[in-house]
Amino acid sequence: MAPPEAAASAASGTQPQAAPTVLEARGVGKRFPGVVALDDVSFSLRAGETHALVGENGAGKSTLIKVLTGVYRPDGGELLLAGEPVSFARPFEAQQAGISTIYQEVNLVPLMSVARNIFLGREPRTRLGLIDFTRMHREAAALLDGFGVTVDPRRPLHTLGIGTQQMVALARAVSVKAQVVIMDEPTSSLEPREVETLFRVIGDLRRKNIAVVYVSHRMDELYRVCERVTVLRDGKHIHTGDLADLDRVQLVSMMLGREIAEVRRHGVTSFGEEGHDIARTPVLTAAGLSRRHQLDGVSLALHPGEVLGLGGLLGSGRSETARALAGALPLDSGEIAVGGAPVGRLTPAGAIRAGISLLPEDRKADGIVPGLSVRENIVLAAMPRLSRAGIVSRARQDRVVDIFMKRLRIKASSPEQKVGELSGGNQQKVLLARWLCLEPKVLLLDEPTRGIDVGAKAEVQALIDELAQEGLAVLLISSDIEELVEGADRIVVLRNGATAGELTGGQVGEQSLLAALADHSPAAPPPDGTNAPAPADAREDAAPPGTPGPRHATAPPGTPGASGDPGGTPHAGADAVGGTAAAPDAHTPAGSAAGEEDPR
């Protein structure tokens, strides 16, 4: 089979050399207190091309995008649009000039309707100057239908899932008559069918001679849709050239500033090659977790020193399970026990007291407090431990913050820098530090490496391995198949909110997991007809403590796997493992029923 680079080159063709430059940055600089975010960076974008912008954590990608789109004013250098110097004081001016942006974190108005979000600032009007809601709803529905999204445009945006919200943001961006569309991690919340739709849209934009800046940490996506690449590192321009001329190791080497031989030796992920020393007695058990329309009898057990993978497709109930275990999702029925003791009706505060910590999927909405400092975000959950008689000890705060900023290598000008000013990878590390300083027994990680660069991803993966070796029980949810297979000792597969099966020992492999995820057979209950988890002894017989984990266990062809989810494959990260599960059937985003009309 031809390598992805060659396939991408053949599929996309070679961009004509005569294509004019539509957007250019010359010697751009941007500084923040104590940090040089951009240092004499130049960037050029040709009409009709899809240009990859890559770099590790803190490389300056987000800052450059914000300069190009008017969020930040550059301290030096100049911007040119179609050869003419431009200066944007605010994002609206950049949009009016023909630059549209899709941000990694959905940047829409949650309480407004889908249609209002798509047409915000350019609503169709009647002859009396009033908003023509009928026309707006009709055009929004037609636009979304072109993206394969069947949702009532009158529904408030916040009632939709993150993936569907991202598709709404995409629809808004491409509906604006733009010369340039900037996409910052556009697939981070999308499922495979939606990723394919995005790629089709990019092809349509190319045929219309519209340029695309594509920011992603998924190598397969870059080689599939991009012609050229610009690499940034530590705020400086490192390389610009044809992507087909670089193999993946060369590209990663440029991003990290390391020798190619070192990158080849280091491998794809930073998980260790040895299995973990897993205790026989589970620290957390869950039996029959149920909530109407979300969870249906989910059961699992988590042992000290184990990384338990939770596999499933978008909408399979992975995040809901993690939130239920953390007390953030009230249950209709089910039992949760920590250390053998039932915890009753769990609340977030009760979960924290029991030693359960959750790193949420959406760090912006559910994790960081952007207006607070790095120090304040880290100690937020530990205040009771850092205070005496209601008085918080600043010295103890500083000691904790110093320890975890060094251990997790958090890059910030100082502990007092606002966390909202940090890159996504550093924000994720701040959240990890917040929970690790509580010394939890169980750490629930929901997409811990989502939207962060390869350097920060490697650090997070190595940390997960280290925590498990220290005896922490870790639940790992990841849409990156390779990460899940190499990082987990066992994998519980969910489908339609129910436990569909489990992969252990030699079953844990890329092909077995992909087969389980693509399986369309109905979820079968355990042989005894209950949803209770298997006894610890039975589980340990299947995968004894110390058995080498899936990091180097590859399931032989035809190895039976657990039942999977019929909804499709994991999103584009599945391409990275050299296998693609069956494409999903027609998909309707969760909660697409008609809602009340939003008068706004």
C-alpha cells in the first residue's frame, strides 16, 4: 500500500507554482509579559491551497492565527492581503476582509439558536428591517443538510453535542464569502463521518480557489489534505515547503527540535513498553450504571496500578460513564464502590473526598478558569487542605504550585500568569496538576491529549504511565486508537451506553479494537444475564498481574474481540493505526429532535 504521503500527493495534485499569494505575514513579532510568542515570523498562503501550520506546545501557532484574524495587533512586521498591507483592530474587520476562522474550542453563543449562530451579524432582513426568521431557519437547515447534520435550526446551541456544535461553526465559517478559511484543530470533536464531510468541504473550497490554513496534530489529516507546511518552534519560523517532501519523522523532528534518529528511536507514543504491576483487588467498581437515554447498565472495575481504556464511538457513553463515576452525572440506578465501600448517591464533592478525580473532555467549558492565574487554578480543589481555621496558607500554595509546575513542565511566565493566556497543552497540564495535588486513588482522563501538540502529548502519555507505575488507577478515554491500544492494559468497549465487551491480554490490539468498534451486532449481556462485573479473580485469570500490556501485544488476525458500537469508527485518529473501521450509517446528532423556536 502506498504511504499516506504519496497517496495524499496523488489525490490532491500539485499546486500550480503561479498561484498568487492571498495572505502573507512578514517578520511578525508579538510579545507578552515575560514571553516572546512570535519572533520575526513570516508566513505566506497561496490562493486555493491547503496549508498546514504545525508546531509543538507554545510554538506560536495560536498567536499567529490571532494576529492574522485581528484578535491581536502585532508588535512588529506587517500583514498583506492580496498584496495590499492591512491592519485589523478586531476580528470583525478580518472577517469583513474575507478571513474566516474555525477555532479549536467552539466559539459560538450557547444560548442562541443554531440559525442565529450561523447568521450572527448578517441576519437576513425583511423589507421593514426586521430579522426574517423564516428565511434564516430555511437557509440554515439547507446549509446544515449539506454537511450531513439533521438538526432543528431553532434549537439552542448548548443543547447539542460538542461535535455537532463544531459542525455548526464550520457551516458558519464557510457560509461567509471568504478568501481565506483558518481551521484550528477542526476535527478534535468530530466523528469519522463528520471528518469525511470536512475533507469534502476543504476540497470544495480548493476548487473555488479559497485558501485554507489547517492546524492539526493528526499527521494523517495533514498528509491527506495539505499541500504545503509551515513549522513553528518556540515562536520562530523553522520551515516552509511541500509536505510531500517530508516524511513524518522529519516533520516531527522539526517540530520538536530533536535529531531524526532520536525521534525514530522514541516511537509513536511515549507509553512504556512494559506492563504495569496491577493489584488483584479493585479500587473502584461500578455495577449497572444507568441514566435514561445516556447509560444502560454500564459495569466495570478499576485496579490500582492499571490503565483501563474505555473504548467506543462518539455517543457510546464514554464521557457519560466518566462523569457518572465522578458524581457529575446523576444516575437513575447503579452502584459505585471505592475500596470495597459503597459510596451511595455520589456527588462531585463526595467523589473528590473518596479519591476520584476527573479530567474533563472540554477543558475550556468544564476545566480551567481562564481569568484566574496558574497558581489559583492549580490549588482550586485543594483549598481545604491548604487552609487552617479558614485561613489559606500562601506559603503552602506556593510550595504545591512550584512542585507541580516543575514536575509537569508547565510553561508560563510565572505562576501568576492567567491560565487563559497559556497554550492548550499547558492548560491541560494545569488541570492535571489541580487533581494530582489531591493525591487521588482514581484518575479519570477524558481525551487527555485532545488538541495538544506532539511534544505535550508525549509528556502527558509518559505521565499517565508513571502514575500507573506509582499505583494510581487510571481510566483512559481516547479517540486515538493507537493511544488507547498502547496505553491501556485492558479495554472495556461501550456501545449505545451499555457495556458491550472487554478486550484483555492478547486481544488488545489495533485490529481487534477496530473490529469491536465496527461491530453492528447487538450488545449481549454477560452470560449470567446480569450486568455485574466479572469477579476480580476471573479478570485476573484472563489478564494476570504483570502481563505485558497492549503496548507490545498485537492481536493475531481473526482474534475475536468484544462487541462494538454500530455508530461508526473513532474519529480521524483511527487512520494513524493503519486501519479503518467500517464507515457509519446515516447519523443524526444526539438530541436532534425539534425544539422550541428561539425568538432571538
